[in-house]
Amino acid sequence: MSKPEEKRTAPPAQPCCPALTERELTAEEAETTAAMFKALGDPVRLRLFSKVASHPDREACVCDIADVGVSQPTVSHHLKKLKEAGLLVSERRGTWVYYRVEPSVLAAMGTLLAVPAAA
Amino acid sequence: MSKPEEKRTAPPAQPCCPALTERELTAEEAETTAAMFKALGDPVRLRLFSKVASHPDREACVCDIADVGVSQPTVSHHLKKLKEAGLLVSERRGTWVYYRVEPSVLAAMGTLLAVPAAA
DNA sequence: TGTGAACATAGACGTATGTCGAAGCCAGAG
DNA sequence: CTCTGGCTTCGACATACGTCTATGTTCACA
């Protein structure tokens, strides 16, 4: 524990993987992808994400979404996690900070869960 | 039509939700839905799930998927979690136990992440 | 320049989670 | 019945996680 490990703030948002039903994921793919699912795996984070995602232009000021039943620092903490997972990006505009969803990542996850018509 | 359902600690997520971009989730919806994402939020579990999902007929014997770098009891533990989340169902056939994906749940999650063309 | 508002960071604390080895259960073969 | 192989459960442990309060930082405006 010596060097400050830097967390990814840039989206890994590649066409990361095929549909889960197509072929099994490699250990590496699983690591990356699981991180995204994990980010949405908390009720508070999921609500925050859906609040941002359902806002006009899919972006929202923190002050507009902060009412989720936990303290303000906790909200900030969760938004940071979502950002680190590449699901949101943030931008400061004067007094306020806006969070916006990364559509490519959303699409990638959708693809991952796509289930072919074959039954 | 209706067959005896097995016990789950997490309720089925059939009617669970609209797309995340459509409207914000209620606290209750978020709770249910987050549980599913959480289940896929671990690399080992995600690999196990993709192994089952990519097998013929989307089902596989434990012995076919157990090679994910952790001990066998740990594999069993993770499969149980996936089952509790409603993502897999299991069935014993003689000596072996088979796990199968629940397609409806997969589809529900896909819908959740669907991104409208609203750009 | 000072003050207040909006967010972020730091540190602490209790609980949940992932992992293992050992032991238990169940079904098939002798 | 006994033995053996496949899988689950049990008990224990270290770490990660979510939450809080207190404190920082950055901006707008008088």
C-alpha cells in the first residue's frame, strides 16, 4: 500500500461484450462488466441513476435528484461510484454540478442482456 | 401452464419496471431491481451465468461450469445466489445438478436498459 | 473581501459479502 | 449395505460496502 491507485473516471464504454447468451465471458470481460452491474446493484444508486436517466436530456443537477432518503454526502458518494463505473459523467456549471448518463454504456449493457428470439 | 414455483428469497421480477430512461424508479422498484443487478455484479457469478446462458438449451451441469478459479463450495454458493435472485433455476438429474437461465427475467432486465432513440 | 450555498472528501463504524476447508447429503455402482 | 463421486451446507475469517458527521472546496454575490 504505497502508491495511490487511480480509479477509472473515463468510461470503459466499449462494445464490451457479446450477449451473455452468445458465448461465455472471459475472466477479464467479466471483471469489467460485473463492475457496471455492481454499480447498479444498490437501490440508492439505481434510483439516482434512474432519476438522471429520466430527466430531460438525460441530465440533472444534483440538487434535483438528491432526495432519495440518505444524507447529502452519501448521495455524493454514490454518484462518484456511478461515475467511476462509467455510467455517468459530471460537469460543473457555476454553482451546480450536473450529471449525465453515458448512452453508449447503457446500450452496451442492454446488448449484453439481449435474449435471442430462439426459445 | 402453471407449475409449482420454487422458493426464492427475492421475488420474481416480471412486472418490474419500465426502461430506466422512461421514469424514475420508486424506492420499492429500486429495491427489487437492484437485487438482480447485484446478483450479476460479481465477476465469478457473471462468468457462471454466462457459462450457463451460452450452453445449448441455456442449461448446464455444475460440473461443466465449475472451472472459474474458485473452490467448488464457492461455486455452489454463487449459484445459489443467482437462483435466489431469480436468474437461474436448478434441477437434479441423477448424480448431476443442472442450472438453467430464466429467460423472462433476462428479458425484463434488457427492457430496463433499453435506450430510446431520443438521442 | 466576506458570507452563504452547493458538492466533495475524510474518517469512523457496523454489517454484508466472498472465500475457504471440513463435514453432510444424495444417488448410483459394486 | 457399503463405498465413492457430485454437490450443498456449515462455520470461520478478512475485506468491502453503505452510511453517518465533520470538514474542505468552489462558486456567486453583496
